[in-house]
Amino acid sequence: MHHSAHEMKRAGTKVWFLLLVFASGCQLQPSKDQIRLSKPAQALGVENPERLYDDQQSLEGARWDVETASRFVLPTAYVEFDLGESRPIRATYIQGDNNDQFIVEISEDGREFTTLWRAGPVAGSGLRSRWATHSEGSGRYVRLRAEGGDRWVSVSEFQIFSSKPRIWPPRIARGLEPTAPVWGAGAMLLLALFASLAVMFHGRGSRGALQGLLWVITAIGAGAAAYAVSLSWPPREEVVNASRAAAALVACVAVFRLGLRRPVEGKRALTALLAAMAVLSVATFYNLGYPQFWDGSARRATYVHGWDLRVYFPTAKYFEELGYDGVYLASVKAYSEDELNGTLHDVEHFEIRDLRNYEMKQIREVATEIDAVKDRFAPVRWAEFKSDMAYFWKSMGQRGYFDSLRDHGGNATPAWLFVAHLLFRSVPASETVFLWRALLDPLLLAIFFIVAWRSFGLRPALVCLVVFGATTFYQLGSNWGGATLRHDWMVLLGLGTCALKSRRLFLAGALLGWSAMIRAFPALALVFVVASLGWKWLDGREDRRERQSNSGLSRFLPFMKLGAGVAVIVVSLGCASAATFGFQQSWGAWAEKISIHANDPNFNHVGLTALVGYKTDNLGYKLRERGEDPRLWKPLTAQTVQERWWIRGVGMLFFTLLAVLAVRRSTLSDAAVVGAMMIPIFFYPSNYYLHSIFIWPLLLAARDGPRDQHYWTGVAVLGFCLLQWFGWFMPSKYGQFLLWSGMLLALIFTLLMLTIKAGSPNHKAKALR
């Protein structure tokens, strides 16, 4: 016993020592190849230039204006260092804002500079690292300047080396200063901790004093958190993320407390707390009410999601001319006519995505297609198109406008485009138009909440709202607040689930069919609802009494009602969109486009296939080390997925078998949710499609039993949302989404096992619910 205590004491001493080292900054030994920089010889428009060479960088992905970064506040800003003598420079490292280009220049005399390296924009948000090696280059003077992708430019660390270090890229200490956003995030997490403790002791009559004290501390913590957040206003990403995690934690503990077998006094108080977390969670989705986008022409923040709308607005309004492949070509042509006197010379080196095959090409490579796209328009329509595009290039700026042409274009089905076409066809592009139409998504969310409340009860509906805001799947530098009809298919899927709970099979078929017509993925919900109906039909055949009481066709009535609802909406939307746009130009082109897009790897894809495609040797930094193009990551990842087809197949078979077993004795509403859970198993979706996770808490909410079994579904989903917060500590976006993919598969397995366990032979051949 004494020996064990002594060992524990020694281990504790080591832990405290490690924490002390970490708190002191974890300074790493600089490489002997590093050329040490000192006070700049010249600096223009650069705040705190000493932070460029202090051997400490910011956290990867940190905001551009953190205290550990130096800001370039003028378009002509630069910083120049005198090395004392001419030195060879063979490697360079920069951590700077993601969407800016940094230029490293060298000179022997300090007057004539030549470019050594251009560190271009990179994926992700916030401060991101770039590094490069150089076969030649030497000089006495080194200058660093920037060409901003926007008006926010900063660099947290700049290092140069006389030769490539043995460890490359270099290991640099990461600084975390106690800034206002850090205090705000910390205050939110402390509030969540105190509120969780108060919830766990709530309703225990023998500890009334302790309960009261914890609730008082929670109330004080709420005021302190509000004050701390106000100090860093407008809200920073770390504060919003911490608020999201706090809402998930408190809601998870509240649902867990409500789900315990022993009775809980004061359930209304816990329900009220759950409602408060729902409000906080939805508020985090909308950036706590502060506009998160920038209008360059008005020089102010705006609620309009320009990046999303600059793709989907013209695609929907001018689909007859643009189809699925023309929006980027026409965007460049319109800009060149109004801003470049009809030439492409000044932008010919910019890259855009060829929407016919998703390959990146320089504008000069597709100049012929750019000139030809105008011929698709009548003169009046072309003038209208240019007027609409002018709104976007003025509000987004040239850099933002052309950067958006690197995205994957509009991938919505013709059914969605038909509805959006009705919304946009007669209106010009303007902030007012987009703001009013952006209200459709929160309106749809409110409708879903009300219907879910009426169908499943208040608490399951509140949990859905918490998950809506607490999940980080939709995050990619921003969210979909300010866009138009981004959540329509998810809400329709949820409403269809509610209709199944109410036994309205025709309505359920129409709603689920409409959802599938918009995004295709929800067809899986219909598949598993039919599978559940099939199980019930087979079980009914084995029941002699049911066979005697039901004639032949009556047993097929549920299939017929569901199928009729699906058929009505599919035929209506299919015919309307085909008549408006033409079948081949719409549905034929979409099928061809989506077959390419569905298998094209991207760093923000999640699910089974994303995990199967991971291979360390394919990562960008590994390719750089081998002297290969980092862009080969995509084809190499696609090849890895093909080579590991059997792993993917086994995984799909495993989860499919679990899902089929889960729906055997489930309610039809449960079967619809199970089908929605299969989206990341059967498909290769981008992150934002998994925002549909907010419907998953409806699983088991329709079950009858001695206690409410859906509480454990809520605990599992809310716990997953909480754990997602730790993904923000991953050094790369790709690693972040891989982590979330693994967590997601674990969640799906857990929910399927809960559903299988909840099934009982007593439920077979019951009335369809």
C-alpha cells in the first residue's frame, strides 16, 4: 500500500511538471539551419512586427486577429529584414491568414527585390501554415508583403532557413494568450459545468441547500458568461463553438437526468432549462445574432450568405441558359465585360472549376468556352444577368468573387431548382431580396418544431432544436444562416417522420418523396419504411387471427397509401421541372453531374467512405516531402477507396444488417429515422448534408413503455454533439472531419443497438404507428 502511494505521488509530480512546462509556452529548440531574424530594418503598415519572429505561432485555424499575430493593416504593407550579409535561403515557413497570398522577396542591395516565393491561399479558415523549399536564392535583405484576399491580413510566424531542416516543416511552439475570446469561451464552459452539476443534484429533497447553492452559482455564472462574451463582441469563432458545446453538455445532462429510473421532482424546471439550451443552440447557428458575412460595397457586415447565393441564385434564375455547367463561365464573362473592357488578360491566371468534370483550370484554358457562353442568352437576359452578377462582385470583392468559382457549383436536383426558380425568376440580386428569402429556413425550422411537439411531445422537439445548433457538421468557415432553402429537405424529412407517427401514410409518402426529390439522400428513409412495412406484413401472415380478419388487398393498404403519396409528388415535381427546363437538360444532366460529384473526394466529406479512403501516404504534406503535387491527394484517395472496396462493402453490409434488424419491430417513424442514419453509410456526403442529424432524436420517441426510452437516444446524440467540440483542436480540417466520421459511425452503431434492444415480440403485428 505504501509503495503504491509513493508511486502515485511520483506520477502526480510528473504530471504537474508537464503541466508547468505546457503553461510556460512549451518552447521548442530552434533548428540550427534557421536564419534568426531581429528588429526589422523597415516596416510599413504592420502592427506588432516582433510577433513575426518570436518563435511562437498561433493555434492552427485561429482567428486572423489573435494577439499572437502581426496585422498587415494597409494594402501596401510590408516588413523588411537586414540579415547583415548575403545568406542563402533554401526553405521558408509562414503561418498567415488562409485566404491571403504572401510574397517573400530578396535583395542584395535593399533596392531591387526579386520574388523568392509566393505562398498562396489555402483551404480552411483562420491562420494556416505554408512552407516551401527553394533550390536557389540568396540575399542580404528579405521582405515580406501580402496581397489580401480581403481586408483582414495577418501573419503569426515567419521563418527562413539556410538549408532544409531535418524536421520539416519545423516544429514551432503554439501560443495561447488569455484574450477576451478565450475568457468568453472559458466562461461559457464554466457555466455549462455549474449548470450540469445543478441538474444532477436537482430534485433530491435531502440536499436542498446544496441544490439552491448550485442554482445560485449557475445564475451568477450566466451573468459572468454574458459579460465575458460582450467583451469580445462581435462574437468570435471560439466563443460560438464553446457556446455550442455548453448547450450540448447542459442539455445532455438534463436529458440524462430525466431518463433515470428514479422519479425526478421538478421536471418542469428541467424542461425549462432544456428550452433555454434550445434557444442558445439555435442562436449559435445564427452566430449569436451578429451578421457573419461582409458586404464590400457597403463596407459593413451583412446577414446575406453571398458565397452560397452567388452560385444558387443565378443557377436557379438562369437555368434555362446556364444549365449545370455554365454559371462559372458566364460569371467570368460578365465580369470581364463590365470591369475589364471585355478582356481576360488581368484574370487569365485565376483558377476556376470546370463544372463538366470538376477539374481545376486556369481561365485562359477555358477562354473559348467563356466567350461562347454569352450566346446562350438573349440580349435582354444577358444584360439582366450582368446586373445581377454586379451585385456579387461588388459585395464580395474581386478576390472573393473569383475564389467562389473554385467551388463545386450548384448540385441541387431540378426539383429544387424549379422551386428556387419560382422564388428568384422575377427579382434582381439585392441584399433586401436575399434577406427576405433567407427567412424561409428559420420559418421551416419553426414549423418542424411545432409539428414535432404535437407529434412526439415537447422534450423530443426541444432536443431536436438543441442538436440543430449544437452539431458542427454544417461548419466550414461559416454556416448556412443567410442562405435560402438550405434546410428544406431536412425539414421535409422530419415532417414526414411526424406524419408516420400520426399514421398519415399518404401525407408521409408525399413529404418523404418531396425530400428525396430535392436531395436524393432521403430516399433511404422511404426504403427502410418499406422494409418495416414488409416485416409487419410477413409477421401478419404468420398470425392466423390477422390472416382471418384481413382480406388479401387490405394487408397491402399501407404500401398503397405510402406509394400513392410518393407517386403524386414525384410525378408532379418531375413533370413540372422537366416541362420548365427540359428533361435532358435538367434530370439527364443532373444524373451525369451527380455521378461524378458523388465519388469525388473532398476533405469535408464524412462517413464510412471517408474513413475507408484515408491513407497517410496520400496526405498533402507527404506528397510534398516526396516532391509530388499535393493536388494528387484527390485521385490517390479515390484510388484507395477503389482498392479497399471490400472494406467498404463489409462496412455497408454490417450496418445494413443492423438497420434491417432495427426496423423489424420498430414504428414506421423509427424506420424513417433509421433510413436517414444510413446516409453516411451508403453515400459519400459533404459535411453539411449531415446537418440532418437534428432529426435523429425522434428515434424511439414514439415508443410506449414503462419509461421514456427516447431519452437515451437524446443522450447519445447530444453527447456526440458535445464531443464534436474537441474536433476543433485537430491541426487540419481533413483530420477534423475524419475524427467526426469515426465518431459518427460509433453513434450510428449505438442508436441501432438501442433500437434493436427496444424492439420486442410484443410489438409485432400491432397497428401501424
